[in-house]
Amino acid sequence: AALYKIDCWGAPYFSVNSSGNISVQPYGTATLPHQEIDLMKVVKKASDPKSSGGLGLQLPLIVRFPDVLKNRLESLQSAFDFAIKGQGYESHYQGVYPVKCNQDRFVVEDIVKMGSQFRFGLEAGSKPELLLAMSCLCTGSPDALLICNGFKDAEYISLALVARKLLLNTVIVLEQEEELDLVIDLSRKLAVRPVIGVRAKLRTKHSGHFGSTSGEKGKFGLTTTQILRVVKQLEHSGMLDCLKLLHFHIGSQIPSTALLADGVGEAAQIYCELVRLGACMRVIDIGGGLGIDYDGSKSAESDISVSYGLEEYAAAVVQAVRFVCDRKSVKHPVICSESGRAIVSHHSILVFEAVSASVYDVPPMSTHGLQYLVQGLTEDGRADYLNLSNAANRGELDICLLYADQLKQRCVEQFKEGSLGIEQLAAVDGLCDFVSKSIGASNPIRTYNVNLSVFTSIPDFWGIGQLFPIIPIHRLDQRPGVSGVLSDLTCDSDGKIDKFIGGESSLPLHELEGDGGVSGSGGRYYLGMFLGGAYEEALGGVHNLFGGPSVVRVSQSDGPQSFAVTRAVPGPSCGDVLRVMQHEPELMFETLKHRAEEFVHDNDGMAHVSLASSLARSFRNMPYLVATSYCCSTAAN
Ligand code: PLP
């Protein structure tokens, strides 16, 4: 556990149990020992074939823990309740969940249901998100806020006004000045009195990766001049009483409470000015930005860490709003936050499998062609070759690699000019291979091939280089013997993971050997990507037509360490992902079946009927590797 720093990034939800497996404590520190869930048992239940009592799901697999979600919501609410009580703040906290972080139906429904006692609401940033928020909130608290952010056209605004007619506590937040004309016009037409918010473009700038849209030149929100024009126009239309909320968002992963307090303080000043100008202000919405400590370093210097916890975050917000409002004698507003990452990141784990690993057996050096090669070399090339041999005799491996590379470059140039033959080029390739493998053998970084698509399942790693904790989920009571990088199934050179938390360029891994079923893994090797519950699922695409993973939802059930799989959804089939790109699997199958009837004769060894049924199965199977095709090192089990 110490090697992978699990206590730093995983607490209070993840630890290692006495079997050396990852244990999930859904209620954090409040978890009783019998409530812990052994992740390997979940993976086994999900992936074992139906014939042996499993669910027969293929990996990769997302394991969701709704109880973790509940704990995150409750912890956020109690952090604010505590700060509000402790500081004598005279209003309350009422959060919303930005559905863009993870729009999965059950995640959103769980949040609405579990958050209803705290009047927890939803934030939408597009028309489909608004539709899903509207229907989910029908079962939530009547006071829950429905915050409408994002670029808006007439259709979006009409929909938000309809939501208000349906008695959902909807606020239209103006992100662009032009939206106001539409709001005034459409609300008159639909005879709805809207509740309006403005998104302020703050001067406070968050300098990390996720803050690139903050500051004066940021993409979103209204400048002070525009806010003043909005106030005038609303006044002129007799609608200034509709302006009730001030919103801002200085970016995700706010690194420190100092920066947070700076931004909240600036926004609170604008809030007080709007009160002075006659708006009926009620809510200050501080946006998202509550960060996650992905590497457990608790550092404000890194994009993947933050230097505070929930309590410190809430205390800084309450204090900054109270300080400004008290000085201006303004009634304390309701504090709303749009925390997404902080609510959903911990609740799911992506489990995948290493299916093979490169081996660093150094081949015997072939002297075939070498003599011939040396004869054909230019003088510089011969000097490289001599230097290489001398360095090898002295055992200076790094220098060998340098000379080998240099020699190879010269040979390629000679080959392009036509002064070197293909056998000589092959001889130099063999020589370089031998040198690099000899060096590799003294410092082996293996490549583990994993049954996963980085593009589909960890898009932020590929797109913005974001790191997530990735570790084996079992055998954690054995010392890993090798270091490895992970290479995915896509045929894209970006489809690899060679950067890990802590700045490491490889991951300590166990040998892919059969363990005789000791850990219950049947000799397989499973890894988990943690803290990826926010953003990753919705961003992922269908690169190489690998669809999404299978999903199980796991809840605590009665009995010691027992759990119940309350929902199991297989990942998309080959047919499903083909359909995403407008192909028609049914027609494709018919075409191939006709071709089989035309060209395959029953005496060819495979009757066309069985050939057609094998094709049909391929359309229905998942695009990932199936469990039977493992590398020879694990096949023994
Ligand atoms: N609100 C708005 C307007 C956002 O743009 C975002 C995401 O960047 C969020 C909330 C969620 O932020 P976070 O996931 O950092 O809580």
C-alpha cells in the first residue's frame, strides 16, 4: 500500500485488506469492518461466466459504489453546515450537481434522491442536460435549484421557462449579454416570471491548467460593464426583481483556499453592488472548482492535487462571503456550489486486465552479415562500429546505445543513397536490437498490454496529460518484481500510459505468472484506475471502435463483507459501436452471409451455416479481447 501511496490518495475509501486486495469502505471512516467490500470479489462475480454463478461480463469494467456517492454528498453538506454554524453565518448552503461531470442516469438519480434532504439540485449546460435535469428533479426536493448555464438559444430558454412553469426552482444564468433579450421576450410570450442569474467574469485568475478560462480574458461570463447594462435593461423592463443569483466559476481544481477566498471575495463584492442597485439578490453561486488530490501530495503546485480538504474549502467560502456582506450590511445569501469532480470522482473504479507483457530475453547476437556490413561502411560508420565494440568491451552500456544509434542513422542514409544493401541494413538493425535489449535486461521496463482503450476510458490522460492513480487491485501483499508501462489495445502510439502519479515513468508491477488461484484471480492480473468518476465517461469516444466498458453497481448488503450487484450492464457490442458511426450491422451481416453462401462450400471444412453463426456472434460480442486469448505466461491457469 505504501509503494502505491494508497493511504494518501485513497483515504478514506480505499485500502488494502489482509488478502492483499483493494478493499472499498463505502462510508469512509464511518465504515464498520464488516461493511468493507473486497474489490476482487466484485470483479470475480461480474466476470465469472454465468455457468459458475458470475454475471459473465467482459472487462474493462466500471464498478460503481452509490454508497460512496452518498458519503461524498453528505460530507460536502456537513462541511458547509459546520462552517456556517461555527461562523454564525445567517443563511444556508444548497449545492447543485453539474450533470456534465457524469450524466449516467443512475448517478444523477442517486444524487437527486440522496441529496433531497439537503435540497440538493442540478446544473445543466445544454438542452439535453436540461431535459434530463428537469425530469430527474421531478422526484427531488421542491426547493432544489435547477441552474441553467451554458450558451443558450431561444429553444433552450423556452425550455428553462417551461421548467419554471412546472414549478421546478429554475434559474436562467446569463452567460452572454445577448441572452437577456431572448429571456425578456420569451418570458412575456410564455407568461412566466423568470428567475435570472448573471455569470460574472472575475478578475481573479486561476493559473493552473483548468483555470485557462478564468480572468478578465476568460471565455465565459459578463464583464462589469455588461452586468451594469443588464441591470439597466431589467430595470427598464420592470424585471429587476427577477435578478436573484450571482454566479462565477474560476475553473476546476482550484489549487488553494487563498485563491478561492480571493475569487469568492471579489464575487461577494459584485453581489453586494447588485443589492445596492436594487436587484432582489438571494443566492451566490460559487461554481465548481472544489479539487481532488489525485496524487495524494496535498500540494497547491500541481494540477492534480489541491492543498485543502472539504472542511477547509467550506470554511474559506463562508468566511469570504460573510466578511464582505457584513462590511456592506448585506443580508447573507444562500451559498450554492456546483461541485462535480469532488462529488463523483471517488464513486467508480475502472478495472482492466493485463493480457500479456513484453519479455526481455536477450537474443544471441547474430554475427551473420556483420562482416559484410563493416566492409560496406563509410569511414565514419566504421569508426562508430569500432567505438561501439570498445564501449561494449568496457561494459559501458549507455555509450553503446549512443554509438549504435549513430551507426544506424548513417546506415539508413547510405541505404537511401543506394550504397548499402538490404542485408547490411538488416544486420545493423539486428545489432541495434541486441544492444538495446542487452541494456533493457539490466534495467527492465516491461510493456504490459492491457485490455483497455485509453482514448475511450481515460481521455483526459491522452488529451491533457491528467494523471490518475493506477495500481494492481490484488497481490498487494507481494512485492512487485518489475517495472512496467501500460500499452492499450488500440493501434495508436498515443494509446499507452507511461506517466504515473508521483512523476514516475513506470509502475511497479507483479510478474504475469499464474498464482495457482491463491488470490482467487485464477492467474489473471487486474489493475484499477481510481478517482475517474468525473468527466472520463462522457468524454471518451469510439477510437478504433472500442466501445465503453461494462458497468456494475455495487451496494452494501447484509452479512459480513457482503455486497449486492444491483445493476449490471454489458459494454456495447461490435454491432453497437458500428452503429455509432452510421454503419448498419444487420445489412453488413446479410452481405457477409450472402458471400459465405456464394463462396464457401460445405466440403471446405466449415459449413457456411456455422460460418454465418460465428459472424453473427462477432457482431454481438464486445470489441475488447475475450478472456480465453491470454498470453502463454498466464495460460497455464
Ligand atoms: N460549473 C461550471 C460552470 C463549470 O464549467 C464546471 C466545470 O468546469 C463545473 C461547474 C464543475 O466543476 P468541478 O468539476 O471542478 O466541480
